[in-house]
Amino acid sequence: MLFKTISYLLILLIVVVTVAAIFRAFQFQVDGFSASLEQSSSGYTSQLALVQKLQESRFNGRRDYNDMLQTTKMPPAQQCFVNFHVLGCRYPTYLGPFKNGYFDTNNAILASLKIGCRCLILDIDYYDRTCDVPFPRLVVRDAIGANMADKTSDIECQNQAQSNLNDAAVSIAKYAFSNSVPNPIDPLIIVLNILRVPTGDGSSNPKIAIQKYYSNIAKALAPLRANAVNILATGGNYSRQAQEGTLLSNPISTYSGQVLFFCNADTSLFRSLKNIPIEEDLDFLVNLRLTYTQTKFGMTENTSSNSSGMKFALLESVEDYMQIPDDKLAGIQATTNNTWTLCLNSDPSKVTPQATYDHQMKKIGVHCIPINLWSTGPDSYDYMFDKDHFGKWSFRPKRKELRYTIPATNIPPVPSKATDANGGNLVGPVVPGTEEVE
């Protein structure tokens, strides 16, 4: 009897230890690699400390777009969404440094939002040499496409259960519209910068493989759907890039506390597919399509698939926009007047100098040149947080000369009483002496 009791206790102990080990492994996967890195990597610890120090120093004093509108006294006819520069961040789930840096989705997203970034550029690709199925994930690649992240902070082969894109969506939904940040009512732009799509997954033809890939992106973004701009209470359907021009000309207040999805890839293939659930339909989620005119980034195309064929958003290179001669500036200014424009460095490891930034934003009218999160020091993005840039607001008005103005509505004058037809009821003449007496 005693032997049986001891045996049962040993079995119970083994079960408890096994369950604890499984739970520990599960927590490790859910929480990412930060717990392990804090204990084993001095590089990670020091990088996290750097980013958190920047986060706290840039957090203080930030105000929302309402304060900006009141302070700048911007005319209502010019408060269109397209009339504002926005502070953006590329690689918002990455602590840096650029080479051999660390993914830390939760801490990095919080820092990105606390320092005021309301445009988050998510570079999406897949690892094809080590993984059996091409699954979309966030990446940090250099100018020639090499992976930059330290491998200890990265799960290489991802899936729906282990997705850093989904982790990013969870953290953005948790912090972006909460009291964790100083301007939670500001609109939030998510740019899906898709670098590549698979040509097949071993069992599917290319079109089906791409559809599955895009559907996995849409599913990963599910935590943000509650705040997504699709059909507004004020009217207008902004899914499938249906009203891109109206989206840009609406007042910025239209999107208070909401997420706008911009994407560089053509997602229109979903429009011809049947029985695709909304949560798997990336085209339905995307409000604005980014195209290009000069340098192609990733899956960006130089044509638009919307019904009018017009380009309402551009993804261009910082370098190309510095080559525009003075006699061509007026044409580019006219374009950015009503076309949302994002510029990226061809070499993502480079910091955009202040002189370059000021030329493109203040002279040309570019809407966003994103920073990286970890940049500090003399050759850095510190200038972005002074009073002349984004030190106070995440959205700043463009120069008056570069703004789009909503045309005044012509209200017809009140017609003369002599022309009043009394609602169509004709009144006959009254014979004197026959009037009714009250």
C-alpha cells in the first residue's frame, strides 16, 4: 500500500513538473523573447534602456490634434486630413540598433506611440529559406534584403499562433487609444509595406498562394478592426479604397480615435473572389492604396486599381525627391497638395538629415518621412522632437501655400416673398366685404 502511495505521488510530481514546463514554454512563446534576453543579453538590456529613456524624454508635453487646431487657428476649410504632416516610425516593433538589433514588440510599440508616432510603417515579408510555408511576418532588412535582427529575438518560422504581426496589432490596440499615450484621440495610420509575395506554397498556384498570404495578413490585424475606418457613422464607405479622395479631404476630426490602413500592394484580387470572410479580406480593410512614380519599393505598383484609376497616395524615395529641379517643384507641390505622400530612404539604415527633411516637408509638401525608434545623438532624429517639428503635436499643419482648401458651398439666396407659391396652393382673389371676421 505504501509503495502504491509513493508511486502515485511520483507520478503526480512528474505530471506537475511536465505541466509547469509546458506552461513555461507557452509563456515564452506568447511573451516573446524579452524575458530570456533580459537575463542573457547585455546588448538587449542596454538597448531597451536607451529606448525607454528616449520614450520618457519625448513623452512629456505632447498634445492632441484638438490642441493643435486651436493653437494654430487653422481655418475649417483647410482642416482636411491631407493638410497635415505626421510623425511616423518605421520598424515600430524593433528596439534597434539597425544591425543585429532586437525585436521586442510590446516595449517597442509602447515607446513608438508614447513618443508621438501616429503613422506606423510595418515592413512585411516572409522567410523562404528556412520555412516550409511562406507566412507573412514583420522584418527588418537592409538595402540588399538581408535580415538585420539578432536571431535570439526572433522566431524565424511563424504561423497564426506565433505571429509578430499579430503581436504588433495586439500591442497597438492595447496602447494607441489608451491613457498610456498622451494623444489617444489622434488618428492612427498603419502602413502595410509589403516587400514580397510568394509565387507558390508547394500546393497552390500563384494567385491562390498570394490570396492566402494576404488573408493571413488580414487575420493578423484582427485586434485593430474595432477601430478601423470602414463605414463611418457620418456616412461614406471607405473599404476597398472606394473613396480615397473623400478620405483625404475629410476633416482630421473625422478619424479621431480611429485606424486608417494604407497599403502599397494591389489587393484588388479579393473583389473577384466569392465566399471570403471579411476577416480574411485584406482589400476590404485597406482604405488607401500607395503607388509610385519613380522608385519601386516592394510590391508597390505605378498604377492604381481603383475605379477612377487616379493616384491618391504615393510611396517614393527620399533620394528621388532631392533630385527635383526648382523649375519642376510647382508640379510636385500641386501633386502633394491632394495626394498623401510617404518617402522612405533607399538605404533604411540611414538617418534623414534635417536639411533634407525640411526641404521635402516644408518646400515640397511630403506628408511623412519616418524615423527609427532608437536614434539619438548628433547624427540622429533628435531634431524631429524640437518645437519646429513634432515636439508638441504628432500632426502638424502644412504651409498655407501647400494646403488643399475645400471649395466654398454656394448657398442659394432666400427667394423674394413675391415669388412664394405657397407650397403650390393657389389662393383666389377676395371680394371686398366678404372677408371672414375673427
